[in-house]
Amino acid sequence: MSKTSRHGERRRFSPNMLRRGMNLYPPFLGMGLRVKEFSDDWTVCRVELKLTRFNRNQQGTAYGGSIGAMSDAFHALLLMHQLGTDYYVWDKAAEIEYVSPGVGTVYGRFEVSAEMAEAIRAEAASGQKVLPWFETELTLRDGTVVARVRRQLYVRKKRATREVTPDRPRRRDLRSGLRSGADGSSAG
């Protein structure tokens, strides 16, 4: 099932199909990133960044750019699939605090609970933008924290799907009101 927007088509994939497709994505292949799981309910994603000769820095540890990139888009993907095609969901900002060197495989677990998704849906129902923050710790196998990542998303309900209320008419209704008088006659 797909829905066309001004930004192109958004295809709906099963969690397993998206995981397999992302693991074939050339930038992920090159930096050693593997998506291990998308949960069936789209609330959790697990990824790992294997330390290879292509993503090591001059000290032999994981390159900071790869560590930052391994957190890109996963919260947005989880929320996008929970909210459905009536919402725009974009990455807006990121903050990364590097805590210790990535001396081996780095693991990330990204989560957007169903309760959080419903709260965002309710807040965005009027068409206002919502800017939630999500936090994740990226760790080594033994639990050593390599980096703390904060990601901010931009969420807004698409204009065509917003409810029209007397206190919030659609923009096209406002434009047509400018061209006609209060009684519906032409203003000009």
C-alpha cells in the first residue's frame, strides 16, 4: 500500500522487509552498520556497527561520524510507521556526546513506545508541529557507553487530513473567504 505526497511515494513495508532492505543500502554496507531487528509493532529497532578497517579512525577505534550516523532516522522510521501516512515525520536535530572509544562492535536500541506515539498523535491532531526528543545510549557488548545520542523529530499532521473546526478552518477556506463577501457574493 502506498500513498503519494508532494515528497513522493511512501511505501509500507513489513518490519522484516524494511530490515532486509536497509541492510542492502550501500552507505550502511560501507560503514559496517547492520539493522538487526524492527519489532512487529514498530516500537523497537536494534542496530549494530561492526568495527572494520573502513570505519576505524587513526587510533583504531570507531570513527565518530559512523557512530553518529548509526542513530540517524531510526526514531523517525519507528514513529512514521506507528502514525501512518497522515503525518509528516522528519529528523530535525541531533546531539551526540562521545563518552568512551568504540573499541569493538557498537550496539544501539531505539524505542518509540506506543504510548509516546499516541501522545504525539494527539498533540499533532490540530495540525500544529510537534518536536519530541528521543534519547539512546550506544554501547559495547559489555554495556560500556560509547555515546549518548539525542534526536529531535518534526511531526505534523498533513493538511489534507486535518479536521476542520469552526475555530480552525482550512487554509483554502480562508482564501475563498477573501474573494467573497460574508453572504457569498463576489467581493470585487
